[in-house]
Amino acid sequence: MRIDLHTHSSVSDGTRPPAEVMRRAAAAGLDVVALTDHDTTRGWDEARAALPDGLTFVPGMELSCALDGRSLHMLAYLFDPDDPELKAELVRIQEARDTRGRAMVERLRELGSSVTMEQVERIAGGARIGRPHIARAMVEAGTVEAPEDAFTKDWIGAEGRAHVIRYALDPVRAVRLVRDAGGVSVLAHPRVRRGDEIFDDAVIRRLAEAGLDGVEIDHPDQEPDDREALRFLAAELGLVGTGASDDHGEASGDRIGCETTDPEAFERLVARAGGAR
């Protein structure tokens, strides 16, 4: 059984609609796939409606969190999307995304970029605006050569000249919100070596004490040594270790299914969920 628990669609910062993500998951030989768009469940219905025979859909989301001023990502699965407290936080996060996007574009223009908000909105295609949308607009405007070049201190990387901090959840609160909504939480790619997103064992221990269910280990951007260290830590803390592609369509090279979760680990994760199956 092949299971990918971290994918994105055009509802957030992926390049392909939810229905196409499902079709590509089946074509990649997956048996189970989770849709985990940033701070939204808006793609679930389309994904379910387009689900090919033999493919199991796991409803999920990637929650925006912040710890000590650094961005942290929390994957959430099998929660009630109508839970009042979680729903209210998602509205607050989504509104902050739009406000932040406009502020970053203004800063870019002050720095001499010709990028416009109209470009960013067109690229976002109705999705809530994120930095990847701005990065693609910067390429279109000729400010940088490739989207990854935008994520530096010169531009919109952490502490960059055009970077703007936005509202995000404290990760301990995020874990508890997801649990109260009947779901399970998994810390996403804690050792991806980009920007300021590397988190040490102490952070993971703290989140485990708060009720974290798992940690993403087999991620295409995490090095083998980091994966092994996370595997040992997860075993020590009783966390479920997951694997996933973190596919964003064309933006990540259409890599859906390149990393997967062990079926036994998936069953352990599902067993922890008190919400919808």
C-alpha cells in the first residue's frame, strides 16, 4: 500500500486543481492520499467528487504556526471542519494572508520591483495569497530569475527586506485545537534546511507533551541523517513517523508519491483520530 500524506492544490499554493491532484495520485500508483492545502479545507469537496476508484482520500490541512518568530507548519488530519474554534482561527489566518500579501507587494515596489497586486491575484487564481504566489509574480516581473530566488533576505525570505510577519497560531495551541476538533496533528518537515524552519529536539519534545501525534520524517527535502535522527526521536516519544511528497504540482516538479508513509504508521495515526473517518 502506497500512502502520501502531504499534497497541495491550486486552492492554496499548488499549481493543479484538487481533482487533478487526485487523478495524478492514482496515476502515481497511490492507494491513499491526503490533500493538505494551507489553512483551508476548500478543496476537499472537489477532491472527493473526483476520487478515482481504489484511491482513499484523507481530508487534511497544513496549519500556519509560529514559534519564537519563526514559521512552523503543522499538518492536521481527520478533524471536523465545522468545529467553531478551529474555524474562527482559520478565518483569522486567511484574512491575515491577504493583508500581508498587499503589504509585501508594496515593499517590493518600494525596493524597485515592478510586481503588482493584480499579477499576484491572477497567479493565485482565487486562492488565499501566499509567498509562493508573490515569488511567481516576481519572476514574471523580472525581479528574480526563479521563484526560489525570491526567498532570500534580499526579498521575501525570513527577515528579508520585503518580508512581513503575519498572524499565525502558537503550535501548542494548534495541536490542541486539532485534537479538540477530533483530528490528529503531525509536525511538517522539521529539518528542511531552508530559511528558518529547522527545529531541534527540544521543540518536538515540547509539542509531544502538548499532544502532538506525529512527525514528518521521509520528506524529499530532508537529508538521510536528519531522517534517521527524527526516526529515533519519534520512537522515543511515541510519535507516528510519516512520509510524504509535499507535492505542489509544477512548482515542485510534480513529485506526488515520491515519498510515502508506512501502512502500519498510517493505521496508528487514524486510530488516534476521534473525529470523522
